[in-house]
Amino acid sequence: MVERPALGALRYGGGAVTEWSPGADVATAEGPAPDDPTTQPPYDGEQGEPGAAAETGTGDEVPGRWRRLWLEWRRPLTIAVGATVGFRLIVTWIALVSADGVNFPHVVARHPSTLTDVLAQWDVGYYLTLAAHGYPGHAVGAAQTGNRAFYAFGPLYPGLTRLTHAVTGIGYVTSSEIVSTLGLVVALAALWKLVDLEVGRRAADAACVMLLAWPSAFFLVATYPESVTLAAATLAFLAVRRGHFVAAGVLAAAAAMGKYYLVLLLVPLAMEAWFAPRERDSWRAGRDLEWLSPLRVTAGRLVAVAAPTVLVLVAWVVYQKAHFGEWLAFVKSQAQWHRHVSWPWTSIGHAVSDLVHWRLLDTSTASVTELFDLVTVVLLAVAAVVAYLRIRPSYGVLLGLAWCVFTFQTILLSENREVLVLFPFFAVLGLWVARHQWRERALLFLFLPCGYFLLERFVTGKFAG
């Protein structure tokens, strides 16, 4: 096995920063791709005009910095915007046909709001109620149980929807889907940049394709928090990989308020902070402070990535006690969906039994979507191992912890959707298909019909049964 270097070089804004880069020597089984940025000169003009990296004049420094930033992000942003627009049009078209058949143009002409309402299904009532009225307070008896269900949904997405409504004045449904669509643009751009950093441009392109082709990807533009949560989680790792530890901590806290279980981001982010370069030359500030040792800098980085999530979580628990009367309402609320902590063989065994005895076809006892959840947890386990060995150990740890969250319960529920916020999962898929076109075609052949099937059930009220 080739020995991994302790430090790697990363192009950033025309210059270079040093950072720990394990696994760079094992990007692909065949070696780096011909167009891999680790073996080619900087692209998109980063090599640029003579003197672009040496602008020191006061008048040219800021424009030069913005130009380098645009050159660096031009490709991922172009991909993200184009893919999001096309994806949104395709999903809306399929949803309208599924809901109204070939007469959907007449329905849209009479009721233009159908263009957004068609994807406002299932949990939309919770999110829009939270956006419009906030979380319910303490009640008595059965009302308390019903109100507790609202705390199962994190405040990030309703808060962004409310903000968009307040700024634009448009309806809550449209505001929520604007938030989801913009979140997908950010998520795709960040995913491309991060995968490009780890395993090259070809895998980055493929990872974006795999994300949008995933069977439940339509949730990324529906009234659900998947896209903004994915954006926050991906940006958190992109920030920590570039040495912005405070920003990574804030973004991780935002992701945890989108999906509570993403509090587990603290573990892989702490790994990144611990293994980041400790040499004094790599510090962004404080190099001349003699009392500031490498160990203290590392401790500060760990606090920076962990403190925002811890503080936000504590504040959220205190708010629930003061407003609702329960410390852990967001945990207790899971029981209303029959979720309880159990061993993995309970949930997986239950799904396998439903499959073997064909109970998946009986909507009174199970749902066919349980099959998708079962396949998802199997793929997630494989992806965790591949991510740890082939891409980055912290990514494998993240996927492994997520697998535990999904399976250590009594039933499998919505795992095919929940995996959308786990960017390393799609990085693994992108790596697997990047240099093998037949693999990509095979997955698209499987994913796209399944996506159509799930979207049709979603808009016709059959998704969960």
C-alpha cells in the first residue's frame, strides 16, 4: 500500500493552502482520471493571466479576489443552476401528469397554483403550520399528544419558509418550494466542489447525476427540508476541509436543526479538526503567539466545530420545556410514527419478513416503500465501508453512524428519503460510476423508473400505503 502523505496541497483562489489529505492516492481503482484536477493544471482560468495571483494593489485586490472566486465556482454553479431548473421542470411535469392525467394543462390554466400545490403533499401540513404559526404550546390530554407531533420536525425549514414569505409576500406553499429549490442549487454546487476536491471532476459530475437520479430525489424540490439540510451538511464539510472551523460548526448546527439526527455530524467534523495540520505555518492567525501551542489550537478547533451544535441543541431543549412543558418533546414525538429504539435485526427482520410473505402489497399492513427502505440501508452499509477506505475516513464514519440511526429502531421508515442528506453516499456512487459508463447507465435504468413510481404514489396519496 502506498504511504499516504501527511500534508496535501489544495488550490484555493489561485494560491495554495496546506491541509491533511488522506486517501488522495487511492481516488480510483485505476488511478487518477486523465482530467483529474490533481494531475492537471488549474482549470477555469485559475492559472489565468500573468500576475493574477500576485495582485497586491489596493484597487485591484478586491476585483481580483472576486474574479478568482467566480472562476473557482463557475462550473459547479453552472451545473447546479442548470440541473436544478431541468430537474424541477421534469418533476413538476411528471407530478401533474400523475395527478391530473393529460388534462393537466387545462387544470393549470384554471388554477395556476397547481404548479406548486401538486408537490405539497403528506408532511406539508406540519411544515406550513409551523411556518405560519410556530410551534404549539402546552395542552391537556389528547391535544398534548397531537401537538407533540409538530416537534418531530426541525425548525430550520419552517424558519426559512417564514422568512421567505415575510420578504416576498407570496404564499407559504410557494415560499417553501422556493426555499427547497434554492437549497438544491446550493447543495449541488457544494456537493460538486467537495467531491471534486476528494476524487476529481469526473466523479463530481457523476455524484450530482446520482443524487438527482435517486428514486426519492423529488423530495429535494418538494415542501420538505432535504435540500437545505443537504446544503448545510455539505457546506460544513467543505468549510472544515478549508480550515474554516467556526463556519463548519455553524453550518453543522443548521443541519442538525433541519434533521435532528445530524447531530452526529459532530463526530466526523471533530475527526477533520483533529487531523488537520497543526504546524504553526498552517495557522490562519496567532503564529507569533508563543503561548499558543499546536495542541491548544487543535482544542480550539474542536470547540469551534462542536460548540454551535451543542448550544443550539441545548437552547432548543430549553425552549421546548418552557413553551411545551417537556424537555425532549422532539424525541418523544417519534413514538407517534411507531418508532422506538431497538436492535437492527428488529427493523431489518421486520422488513425482510414483509417482503418474504408479500405483506408489502397489502396496504393495510405494510407499504411497498418499505422495500426501497430495505435496499437503502443495505446500500448505505456498503457505501460506509467504501467511503472509509476509498475516499475519506470521516465520510465512512458519518455513513456508519447514519446507518445505526436508521436501523436501531423497530421499523424502517423513510430511509430512502432520509439518505438524501448524506452527501458521502452520493460521492461513493459517483466514484463507482465515474470511469465506467455502463455502471452509470445500469443505475439510471434502475433508479429512474423507481423514481417515477414513487413520485406517482406521492402525488396520488399512496406513498405510505
